[in-house]
Amino acid sequence: MELPWLHGVGTAWEERILQGRIPHSVVLLGPAGVGKRCLAAWLARRHLGTVDPSMPGYPLEVPEQADLRWLKPADDKQTIGIDAVRELIVDLSLTSHSGRGKVAVIEPADAMTGNAANSLLKTLEEPSGNALLILVVDRAGRLPATIMSRCQRIDIPLPPLHVSMAWLDRIQRSDHWSEALALSGNAPLRAMQEIERRNDAEALSRDFAALAENSAMPVEVAARWARLDSGFVLDWLSRQVQCCIRASFVATQPSGAAVTHSVLQRMDRRNLFCYLDIINGTRRQAAGSFNVQLTLESLLIDWAEGLRDCRAANDAADMRLNFAR
């Protein structure tokens, strides 16, 4: 199914083809869940001569073609190392099987180690033949500026809410799309994941509320949460604390807050902001660089204790960073 919010990008790319202005390298930027990888697959097909589908579509189908290399972290790795990038560079230097050129997709490109990224610089400056490098970026702040400056930038914004809702309803009728879009920041593909994880989110909400009421043990809750995807858990926790911060400014219980207003009244609003900073700092760390269960235990103990002292919470964050090192 076509992704209508990517039509403009697809049309602009077709115009570039007609004008002979295809860049040798592009970086795809945008929030998670807007279809960057689907666009990368379409760009690869288009460069290698496949015209169907005519526009970027969902679900993601990586083309199986001899002239395409799709590089991502190995199943047991969180990063893309220099050896993998060097192999890709060698492959790009070889003669195209079809004669139309070669394509390399690196996703996420911000998962490359520093040495891996540096090894790619020369190829970005002087690509071999009719090669196209597509870098899919999930977190722009982690991609070296030297890489970014050598690529044509393609920004993919969030689609309007009505476009997201109409597309999701075509995929599957649901009464929960509005809630899922709110949780996903209006990113349609991520909203689909939110629906799938709705039961997990409900369990997190129950645990989070129970901790605030001192009716659950932080270590036991952390053990349950550690079995889920850490990125999902930390993203949920960040959004929930943001909701709590908003709730602390009003006298009624707002939609989306797992804890009651009476619980929030017992917490210092400044400590909520401090707690959010710690969570977001953890989210910015590379996956696999910290012990998930110990990190969750520390965060949830702080929450169960009512965030009595923001300095103590910051000290806990420093301990987590030292442990990770």
C-alpha cells in the first residue's frame, strides 16, 4: 500500500531523474515511524530499474537484487563496524551485474562506529560508477557532521493527522488509532506498533501506578519490564513522565496519566523535570551500552520513593553511566 505522505518525495525524485540530477548519496531524516526504510527500498528499486511500485509503499520489502547491499547491525550487535563498511565499499567498486549501477543502504547509519563512519568518507566524496548510497538516520545527532555534509538531505516530516488516520483505517479499522497516534507522536507506522504493544503499555501503566502507591516492588517490576524491548519501555516512560508534568499544572486528572493527581501532588515538580532528564539521557545512550535491568531498577526505585531528591536521582544516573563504562 502506498504511503501518501511520501508522494512529494517520490515525485521530486522522479523529477531529478528526468533532469539527470541524481545525487551519489542521500541521507533520509525524520521521526521514527514515517517510512524512511520504505522510502530507501523504493529509491533502491528506482535506481536499479524497477518501476513497480510507482511510489514508496508499505510493508517494507527489501529488494533481492545482486547490485543492492542492505547493511544493518547483525542480530547480536547494536552497531555497524568498520569491517562491514569496508566490505560494502569493496562491493560498490565492483562492476554492476545489470549495468545500471549499484545501491547501498545503511540503516540506521547512526549505528556506525566512529571508525566505520570515517572509512565511508572517501566513498561519499568519490563514489564508484553509478553508485547510490542511502543512509537511513534514526538519530541525527549521532551521525558525524562530516558524513551529513557529504550527502543530499531528504527530510520526511510527520503527515497531517487526517492523512495518518485515513491511511491507518485503510490498513485496519480500529477505535484506538487516535490514542496510538498520540502515543507515537503522529507517526503512522509507529502507531501500528503502538496498537500491537497496547497490552504491554497497559501493563506498564498498572505497574507505574502501583509503584507510586507503594503497592508493588520496584525490583520485581523492573524484572518484568526488562523482558520487553528497552527502547519501547524507555520511550513509554519518557512520555508518561511528560504527561505527569503536564498533569502537575492542572487540578484535574488529564487523559493519559497512569497515576492519580493526588500522587503527583506529593511530588516536587522540579524533581519530575529532573527525572525526565535522566530518562531521556538514558534513551540517548546506544542500545547495549548499559545494563537494562539495573537501570530500570534504579529508575523505578526513585519513582517508588516519590522522587524525594533530584540530586539522588542524578547520582543514580551517574552510577549507571559508570557501570556501563
